[in-house]
Amino acid sequence: MAVEDSARLRTIAIVGQGGAGKSQLAEAMLFTAGAIKTLGRPDDGSSSLDFEPEELARHITISSAFHHLSWKKTEVILGNTPGYAAFLPEAFATMRAVDGVVFAVSAGGDLKVEGQKIFDEIRRLELPRIAFVSRLDRERMNFGAALADLEKALGAQPVALTLPIGEEAALSGVIDLLAMKALVYSDANGKPREEELTGELKSRAEEARTRLLEAVAETDDALLEKYLEQGNLTEDELRAALHNAVISGRITPVLAGSGAKNIGVGPLLDAIGALLPAPSERPAEHGSAAANGAAVERPHDPAAPFSAIVFKTVIDPFAGKLSIMRVVSGRAVTDAHVLNSTRGAKEHFGHLLRLEGRKQASINAADAGEIVAVAKLKETTTGDTLCDEKAVVTFSMPEKPAPVISFAIRPKTRADEEKSSVALQRLVEEDPALETHRDPQTHEIILSGTGQMHIEVTVEKLKRKFNVEVELQAPKVPYLETIKGRAEAQGKYKRQSGGRGQYGDCWLRLEPMPRAGGFEFADEIVGGSIPRQFIPSVEKGVRNTLTEGFLAGYPMVDIKVTVYDGSFHEVDSSDMAFQIAASMGLKNALEKAKPILLEPIMAVDVSAPDECMGDVIGDLNSRRGRVLGMDSKGGGQVIKALVPMAEILKYAPDLRSLTSGRGAFEVRFHHYDEVPAPIAEKIIKETREAQANAKSHAHAHA
């Protein structure tokens, strides 16, 4: 796009809760504008924007996808975003990269928590918005209920620009309140015929237009004064004031229609061009200079130095990595050398690519405000800033969401195990809402994400993209063991079987240390009862045995072990003999030192509406949780509690059920504490049985 055309550009996202009809609306917009030749349908797999196999199988949007259309004098870059809870981080990242949104509203008056969260993010980002009430051709769909949701539940100031003609299956068109015409659609080609308003349609239109004029006039004192005096506004005054009110966020225009029937989509495209901002009308992007961290602004101006934010990464095992970026300022050009200021690395642009659904088209340049992709950048990942080497700036990206659910993944074969680590890292690069690590104690690969569906989709991508098959299991709780009492014992190892024997003898004293005190080894040998060269052997034998545990095979911590006496043999004593003696002595002492089991305790912050507080607190108490306090937040409370890890591994679906999907939580490790005796006995019994079964299984296959 040429620099002089930047005022014609609109970079927008279609957002809204799952099931609101976003993907079908996007298809209708592309078809009406002539960007695609047939009207695709997400339900039958013909959609231009929902094309990943995981999306086709579930009939939902999982990844943001982008396309481009031209409508009259406007160029529109369009992003279609997910609306289900597990994939909202993807939607939020896309919203960070656009200048305005079309908020798809369900016409059933069934606003869900995802819709509320998305609208909260629109407000936080101060994004100008237009609402579109789609699916009005379906049963029990009502335009008035959608307006009520916008006003009462979301706190927006909705103002209708179009009204539906007919209801449910009888939906046939819309009333355009700016042109005061009826637009009647006879088929799905998106081209209506204009008709004059008469009778009931005319009275509905006049009443709604009065509300529109009043709402717009109230956004400007001079206009309000004129409207009160004359009772009307000129067409130019109305459109200009409406444009300003949308950009300032004071008004949310609402349009009616159906994506499936392609009704009311033309007026929506008109509204996008007339009311949503060009990049230059948005506030400058704030960043920092690399050299001194000073604040820097970059206007969304093609004439400014080049800068861009990489907000999404797509990994293809065959085509490589695709970095999708919003050009914040200046112009991106093919074959340019730029700086990744986030990582201090130089990058080279090969071809710039315009995203057209599942396809890409090569372009030579992209101006401020455009979303484009670059292939095979070496160092760049999601969230990085790219800029002119002579005008360095770094922009911030939103913090990664805290994972709410974790699974252990077990590769099915040795080949899967060898490939899984690299494959998982590639998927984490593509999806920052994922986290993966290997638990140092249980040695399991842990995969964490925003919901069970998020994890299941990741497992499917592992197989499809990298041919890695894994099974999901609940992660093992990393229990530890320690002691509560003091004890002393001897470990003596003596073996004679012809030739040189083995002899080691040591006395050990065990003492508990404060929680998180770790391990301490002390040497109190005097008089050479154990020669100096064998003291490290005693310590090694103790350390090795502590890692094996005593009660149930879990590592032992918070123990001080002192070697204070022993004996040796001039010929038969050796490093190995003293290691074995130390192990025997430690086990003998542990019998008497009151060994106990420790479990990880997690700090949990649970956000929930006021009316759910009793149920949530009761549930936390049933999980052996200890509520520390509550803080007010928005329209609800944040409960702070300490809960054993074992009791919260599957908390996400339970909290969703308790709060009708309106609750959220964050969890982090806090400390280790003693497991209550009855529960400890059960854990020890189950662990020993599992170990015995594993041994017998191994012997059977030996």
C-alpha cells in the first residue's frame, strides 16, 4: 500500500465470545467485498479463515487468521479471533495489533464470561468498536436482547445504526438509519435492493433515528446546542460526530444482520470505513530506547522510522517459521536489514507476505498500520520488537497468562521421546500461552496451558506437525520426606570372601533442620577413628541414600547428618565399603527419627463474582485449603488461599462449574508442609504398591 493511501487503511479484528458467529461474519464480509468467490461456511469446512485441522474437527476458531479486502475507498486488513476461554490469549494478542474491532454479539441475550472478558480487554486497550448482532436468522434470536447485553452487562453505550426487518427465519433485510432506507436481500449475494420506508418500518426507523441523533449530539456541546434548537443535524455533522464518538469510545454503534444469509454486511463494511480509525488517528505507540531506557513514542506514520511488533508466530515443519507483525511506524520493505531490539540481534527480511487466509501473497512493502508476515527470521519470537537500526525502540507486549492446568505427557515410543523435546519447544514458540518443563524430581515432562482443550489441541498438533505421539496423564505430586526427631545409629559393613575383604564402620547422628533448610553434613571425627580420605565416602553414601527416600521413595530434605565415630581396617577399608556403611547407618537411624511425608503447598488466587463466594470458599476448604483473606476486584472478589498441590491438580473444570464459567485462578508454589497422617499412610501404601508392580513388570520382561 502506497504511503499516500494510508488514510484509507482500516486494520481490524472480529472479536466476541465463542458461538457469536464471528467466522461466518468474516466470510460474509470477504464475499461481499469480492475478496473470495464463494461464501464459505465454518460448519462444513469451507471457511477461508478456520482451516487448521483442529478447528475443522471442533467447528470452532482456535488460531487468529487474517485476510484483506477492498470496499469502496477503504482497504481493510481483517483478523478473525477465537472466542472460547482456552484460546483468549490468542485473541488478546491480535487485539494488541489492530486499530479497531467489530464485536460480534450473540442475539440470544446469553452473554458469557468470555464475552465480558473480551469487552474488558477492548476497554483496557481503548479500542474503538462497532458491534454487529449476527445470527438474527436463527430461532430465539432477538436484537433488543443483544442491545440490553451491551448496555447492562457490558456498560457500553449502544446506538443502533441498522434495525432488522423480520425475525428469525423471516429475516429479510435491515433498515439503514443513516440513509433512512430499507435494504431488502433476496439471496445470499449480499446485494440488497433499496426500498422506501413505509408504515410500521418507517415509525420504527424514525424512533430509532431520534435516539441516534440524541446520543450523537450529547457527545459534543456545540452539536447538542444546535440539536436542541433545531431538532436535527445535517448528514455531514452526524457522520463526523459519530466518527469522533466511536474513536473516543463514547459510543458503540450497533448493526443488525446475519453472516450466514449475508444480510446487513454491506452497511457494516460502510461503517468500518466511515467510523473506525485509520492508523494515523490512533495514539502513538509508547516504547523505550535501548541505550538508556528513556520513553520513546512512535506515531503510526509511514514517514516515521520503521518499527514493528511481532505478535504471532506460526511454525510449519516444512515451510519453517512465519513471524506475523504489526508495522507500528514507517515502512517495512523486502530485503531490508532490521534490528530485533528485544534480543539485540540483526535480522533480514526476505519476502514480505500479505496473509490471505491459508495462503500468502508476496508484497514489496507494508506501511504503518498493516499486518504482514515474514518467513524464517532467525532470532525473533512472539512479543519481539523489530526496528530501524538507527532509531532503536522496544515495545512491551502483554504478560503471558498464568497456566491453569497441567498434564504429564508420556511419549508413546522411543522415537517419539527423542523428537518430543524439540517439537514442544517449537509449539511453545508458536503459542506463548503454553509452558513446558521437565520436573527435576519426578522426571516427567509437564505441559501447562489455559484449559484442557488447549492441551488436547497441542497434543493433536504434536502429532500432525511433528509426527510425535504422546499420552496425557495427571502429573505426579513431587512429595518429599524428612524427619521430626533426633536419632543415632551405627552402620557397619564387613565382608570376607577370600582375598581382600571389605570393611567400613561409622556412627551417624540425625537431626531435623528448619523447613527448606536443605541438607547439611558435619564431620566430628577425632583421633582418626575414620581416616580423612574416607569422610567424603561417608557423605556420598548418605547423599545417595537420601535421594532414595525411606517411607515411599521420595527424596529426603531438611536433615543434618553428623558422622561422629567409627572404625576402619588397614587393608580391607575402601571408598565403597564406607559408602555402604553410611547407607546402612542412615537407614538404621531413620527408623528411629520419626520420618514424615511433605507435600507442596500452593498459593492460589481465585477471582469469582460475589454471589459465588460461599461456594468457592467451601470448595477450597474441602480441598484442605486455608483461606488467608479476600480483596475486592471489579464486580467480584479475589480469594487468597494456600492449598495442597494434590488437591488442586484438576481445579480448573471444578471452578468453571462453581462459577458458571466466570471464575479464574492463578497458582504458584509457596512451601512444603507435613502431610496429615491418614493421608500420608494412604500415599505411602499406594506408592509402595506401584513400585512393587513396576518391579514385577520389569522382571517379567527381563
